[in-house]
Amino acid sequence: MNEETAKSTDMQAMAESMIEIIDMHKWFGDFHVLRGIDLTIHKKERIVICGPSGSGKSTLIRCINRLEEHQRGKIIVDGIELTNDLKNIEKIRTEVGMVFQHFNLFPHLTIIDNLALGPIWVRKIPKKEAEEIAMHNLEKVQIAEQAQKYPGQLSGGQQQRVAIARSLCMSPKIMLFDEPTSALDPEMIKEVLDAIIELAQEGMTMIVVSHEMGFAKSVAHRVLFMDFGQIVEGNTPEEFFENPQHERTKLFLSQILH
């Protein structure tokens, strides 16, 4: 099955929406950081969000698992509306994995202990079973041999792959990636993107904030461009890169595509 056929097959499987965002607004004090966001993301869909610094990309995905609180509009994740109801927030967070720019691993714990922590404490899984889950996900990101090491003994790229595996240990339905390669040296970027591509091929619903346009072209079903807190444009990778509609998108692409 070639890449285009695989994408087409995935699109046919996307009958149900996983995330619904309706007229969503977010302020930091007087700063209107997100302005009337409307977005539907379907099961197994892969979205890449790009845009200039300060455009609201990271804030948008942080609102999806309530790391940031939106002030107006609706966010519905897998049928559950995100409100101040703590039970709903906890339920959504168990279904939504997130990988940040920085790895946020506990330096005093081994890699396997970092990964087993969430399943043990949140999902109440016995330690032996949690460690088996941890090893399975370390194998998935091709770093199982590092299980007994500490984060400080690993490269940045390896640590980010550990962070991805840690999120997978919670069996999320959705993965959010907030510029997962931006803190890495150039030679480490490919190994992290390869781990994300592997997940994409397994049908994980994902939103990736990234400026890695080659990655967007090969993996995304849709590419969204944000500026000044709004989604300016969204399209298939082919249309987005070959035929951008908005002048602001054209300018942005001319600056980052060399």
C-alpha cells in the first residue's frame, strides 16, 4: 500500500470526531491569545499546526487537556466537554497524552521507573505489569536498552523518545506534541520524528505543533497555519504547500521553506 492509498484509507476510517472546538477564546489578562477557534479533529486524523512565535499554537493544544483554561466557547474531547468539573478534566487527561519541548523526566528515577510511575499511580496498575507496559513502549520508540539508565545519561533525542514512550504508557487515544524537536540538536531531530511517524502509522490521533515541514508533508492529513490567535488557513499538505490561499500563509512559507 503506497503512502497516498494509506492516507486515503485512514481518511475513510475517520467517521467519529475526537475533538470539537467551537468558538473558543482565551485571554492572558488583557491579551486575547486565542480568538474564535473552530476546529474538528476526527479519529485517527493527524494535524500539524504551524505559525510564527506567539501565534497561539502551543496555547491551543494546552487548552485541549486543560493545562490552560479557555474562557469562552466549547472544547469537547471524545464526547466529554471540558469544564471546571475536575472528574471530567481527569478523565480527559488520562485519554490525552502530551509531549513538550522539554522532556520533564524525573532525574533521580531510572527510565523504566519514569515510565511506570503514571500507570501505577493514575491507573492503579501493579508495578510488575506497569514495568511490562513501560518496556513495550520503550521497544516501540527503539530505546529499550536504556531502561535501567537515568535521564542524565541519555542524549536529548533519546530523552524525548522516552517522553513519548511515557505518554504511551497511559494508553492515550490522542497525542499532543508541542514543538517536540525544537530543543534538540539538528542531528537528533530525525530520531524523534521517526518515533512520531511510527505512531502515525499505527493510527494514533495526533496534533503536532511543529515547523518541520518535511514531516508535515509526509505525515499530516491537514496542515493548519495560525497567526494572531486565529486559524488563518487549513488544508491538505499538498494544497497547503503548493497552493496557499492566504497572503499571510504565503509570506510565512516563503520565510521557512528554503
